[in-house]
Amino acid sequence: MSTKQGTAPCKTGTCGTCETAVLGGSVDHRDSILTADEQAANDTMMICVSRAERGCGKLVLER
């Protein structure tokens, strides 16, 4: 489900290669792949463009 940092081909949140499991925290989703329901579930994120949501003290991702 995840890829090594820097190997995603698009770096724009449109290919899904960098999809990474979210183990804890809240994500500010900025990709164009996940549906609104998938974003709300907060189970995965595209690490090339998404980030921790404002006020999220810690975002924990799968290695």
C-alpha cells in the first residue's frame, strides 16, 4: 500500500502510488483520488500532497 519516499511518479496526488495507511491522527486530504467517504474514513492518504490536519498534534503512518 505504500512506497518509498520519493519514488511516486506523479507527486500531484493523481496516481495513487504513494497511498499510505494512516494509523493515527487527522489528515488534510489534498489528493484527487480518494472519494469523500474514503477521506472521511481517514484510513489512507497520499503522502505526496496530503498532510496533517491543522490542530493534529501527531500523524502516525504505516512504514
